[in-house]
Amino acid sequence: MAGHQNQRSAIARGLILAASALALAGCGRSEFFLSGTVTIASALQKRLPANNAVMFIVAKNDGDVPVAVHRIVNPQFPVRFSIEPADLIVPELPANTPLRIEVEMNSHGTVGKPVRGDLKGAQPAPVYPGENRIHVVVDRQV
């Protein structure tokens, strides 16, 4: 009888360890999600590109490496956004990874290479995969 209880305990410990490992493993492609709103500072509203505007919402890790990019053409403010698995650049991202959300807006369509006149903004505090109340204000012009 004691042998069966020891075997059951070992199986239970194994299941707990397996579940813990899965929980700590991170967000797979199908589980990654971030969402929120982008607004623009009133002082910059007149500086929005008239047409062919492209807004990039970029999630970066602590090393300043982009892990996901979502693109919106000709955005109408306020903009609701969702960064989803298709936007990931890094295939497996640990669920506890702190991310910085930055927004770039321009009419040349290139992200990461700002030129004079481009608009930018950033979420002031780190966010984590799964957050859905992110708010970024576009408040700077390059």
C-alpha cells in the first residue's frame, strides 16, 4: 500500500512540476497579446501627415530590441490597437518579459529610422504580455 502512495505522490509532484514549467515557459505565438489606445497631443494634431501616414506600434524588450511591430495605415485618432501573434518578431517570448511600447508615425513608411518631421510617443511604464489598457500619447516631433 505504501508503495502505491509513494508512486502517486511522485506522479503528483511530476504533474505539478510540468504545469509549473509550462506556466513559466512564456507566451507562445498563439498566446501573445497587447492592446490599448494611441492618442495625439493637441499641439501636434496640425503636424499629422495629410495622407500616406503610417503608424508603427513597437514593443521592445529591456535590451531595446523590437519583439513585435504592428502597422496601421492612415490612422484616425484616437486609435485602438492590438498587437497579436502575427506581429511578433521574436517567436517565443517569456510571459514575464517587461516591454516598452513606442509609437512612430511618418509618411515614408520606415520604422526605426526617424527623419525630421516624424512623430513619436512612448508608454511611460513597462507593460507585460496580456495587458490591454495601454495608453500612448504621440507627443514629440523629431
